[in-house]
Amino acid sequence: MEIPTIVIPPVETIETISIPLPTADVPSYIPMVVPPSDLQTEEEPEGTASEKEPESPGMRKVDIPFTDKQMPVPETEILVTATTTAVVSVAATLTATAAFKYVVTAMKPILKTTWKKISQSKKKVS
């Protein structure tokens, strides 16, 4: 008995195709700056230029320790108003949360029994 064989032809080499990367000419322009015709230079009178920042009337500055920085702090009335508002809003939120929890625990059994009675009466009617 003879073993069958397969004759495979020789492999031809295939050249890879080289595709060049695309290029594009991006248009560009140099912007032309035209000053207005009524442009005039402002002259500062001598001796009035100051490097200090103008202080707002309602702000005072507090020195920060160990630095050369100052931090602006609002007036006392503004701080008192902001603090009072924050305290009242937190107190109202905590009170409302406690009241809502109490109402939920009180109403839950009542609503459950009412729901059971309604569902039982509907079953009897059907």
C-alpha cells in the first residue's frame, strides 16, 4: 500500500504596497491689526499713580501669622448675619428630619392596617 502525497507548488513572494502618507496645505493668514482712527494715549498726572489697592469700605484686613499676607475679612454685622442664618438653617433641617421620622413611625402601622382592610374588601367584592 502506497501513502498518498500532495505536491505543493513553490510560494511566490508578494511585494507589500507602500502607500505614502497624505499631506495637506493648511491655509493660514497673518492678521492685520488696524488701530482705530480716534485712538489717543491717556496721560496720567504726575504724583497720582499709587500702587496700593483701593480698600473697599466694608472690609478690614487681618494679618496671617508667619506670612507677609493679609486676608480681607467682612464687617462684624455681615459675619453675624451669615452665622445666624447658617445656625437657623441647620437647626430647622435637624428638627424637620426628626419630626418626619416620628411621623413615619407613627403612620406606618395605621397605613398598613388601612391597606389590608381595603385589599380584603376588594377581594370579597370580586
